[in-house]
Amino acid sequence: MISLWGEAASPREVNASRVTAATGKEEAIQVVTDLLWWSAAHGYDADDVLDAAQARFEAGL
């Protein structure tokens, strides 16, 4: 996932593959899912975690 972040942070090539973009999206979904499972296993409410993450994202943190 970290390597995909590097690709997303840099300008995309004109011939960027849709398969790569789809794979990146699926990997991002899997990471979020894994973090939600971890949060639940440690007693955190998934909605609270997602709300906090969304707020930080929107604030640019």
C-alpha cells in the first residue's frame, strides 16, 4: 500500500493503467477494512474512528 501511495502522490503518466487504479482502490479498501477490524478488536467504535479520520482528511492533516 505504501508503494501505491507514492504512485498516487506523484503525477500520473498519460498511459496509466485502469487496472492499476482499480487495484489501488481495492487495496485501499482492504487497508481500511483491516483498520476497522483492528479498531473493533481494541474496543473502538468503527463510526467514531471513521468520523475522526474523515475530519482529519478534510482538515488536510
